[in-house]
Amino acid sequence: MTLRILHAVTLTCVAMVFGVSSMSVEAAGPGQQSIDAATEKNQFSFVLFYRANDASTQQMFKTLQDTLQSRSDAVAVPVNVTDAGNKDIVSKFDASRIPLPAVVAIAPNGAVCSAFPRKVAAQQILASIVSPGQASCLKALQDDQIVLLCVCTANGATLPPAVKAFSENQMYRERTKIVSVRSDDPAESQFLKQLKVPADRQSTSVAFMAPPGAMLGVFDQSVSFDTLAKTVAAAGKCCEDENCEFNKAAAK
């Protein structure tokens, strides 16, 4: 099933979120400089891409300002796509070809948390300020990595053996990200509820995800390496080796 850890976005903006282009290294423009400054302060950046300072742009900017003015963890960053000085960030998000104005929410770690074309509501903005664990998962998925989210109890922070084995296996180690959170962390409670991770489990839970946003399953700490490997193969995310035993098993 699709993992809905990105908030409601149009197909155009979903493509933008997962299709951030690579850029040559050049001096950052004013928009990117503002994002970099926010990152240094561990703040979310709500980038408002616009072409004209019309009524729609003004309304979206007002909504951003009204929603964020009392918060210290997020800032609004207006970016005019016609300003040559902003060509770096406009190119990065292909913002000249999307419906404008549009707001893109970027976590301090660079993960794109959501995108809203033409209009945005306060509740959408607030929902885009995601937990550190969710931001880490989003960033890894957007970097085309498999994610093993380990939800540890207060007394157990040791990685399940299968998670360690999977992340060190030569087929997966270069494209696997382990994210660890505490099950009793209030900041992660909504995210864990969204993933349907059992709240009352007394041992480590493992939420297994694959790019671009597939939820492969939630397992307890006794999960085996073979189970993880077969699960990722069944999702078509194992490897390109036709002779791989897990690919063969998935093809049956």
C-alpha cells in the first residue's frame, strides 16, 4: 500500500517532490540562502514560489505569515521564479513549470514534506511540520533508499539482529537507511499512529518502507533477515540479479 507520509498534494507536485533535480555547484541565490539560514536554526522553510504579486500570491503569503508568526521552528521564504538570482532553487524544484503560486515545505534536513499549489490552509501548514523521525524517513525515501524505522522502547535501544544484518548485507547496505525513534516520544506519536505501529509493544518494532513511499510492513524485533529480504523482493525493490534467491521466490 502507499505510505501516506506526504500530505495531500497534486500529481504535479508529487512529481516535483520526488523529482528534485541535481544542480551544479554555484553561489546560492537569495531564496536558497534563506533556506540555508533556516536549516542552521533547525527551522522548516515554507517556500512560496510565485510569478506575480497578485491576489492569490498575497493570500497565500498572508496565510503563511498568520500561521507561522508565533512559531520559532518555521519561516516563510518567498521566491519569485522570474528573478534570475533565484534560478538555483527554481531549477532545483522545476518551479517555473508548476501551477503558481505554490508552497513547498522543507524540513531542516532537506526533506520535502508537502507541496500545495495555488492555495494553502493553516491546518495544512501545521501538518507539514513533521517530527524528526518522519523527516528522516522522508529524506531517505526521497534519496531512493530503503528505510528500516526502529521504534525502540525506553529500555531497549539495541537494533534487532535482522535489521543489522539487512543493513550490512552487500545487496542492501548502500541503499538502506536505519532510523531510530523512541516509542514514548510525544513528538513521534502521530507519525507512529499513522504507520500503525503498536503503541503497547514492549519490544522494538520495525516499520519497513521502500521508495518512493511504499509501506512494506510492521514487524516485531524477532523478524528474520529472510522475511525482510523476501518482503523487499516482493515489492520489486530487491536487486537486478535474476538469480537472486529472493527475486526467484517473489516471481513464483
